[in-house]
Amino acid sequence: MSHLRGNSFLGVFAYSYLKDYFVGLPESEKQIIETNLQWLVSLRKAAIDEAIRRGK
């Protein structure tokens, strides 16, 4: 769980540094990146919720 939580954090963190680069991409690629970002955020939240449920 901690690896999953950490890896999803790194993805969200990397997005924050690279978002200026994404401005020049075609709209379809921006949509894919945005979808992936939302997936990472959801995955991180689920991992945190599971850790709380397990009492960690």
C-alpha cells in the first residue's frame, strides 16, 4: 500500500512540474494526460483510505 501511495504521489508531483510542457500538446494528448492524472489522484485516495481502514 505504501508503494502504491508513494508512486501515485510521484505521478501527481511530476504532473505539477510538467504541466507547462503540456500546453503545446495536441488536445487529444492533453485529454489522455488529464485522465491519467485523475486516475492517479483516485488511486492515491483509495490507497490512503485503505491504509486508514487497516489502521496504518
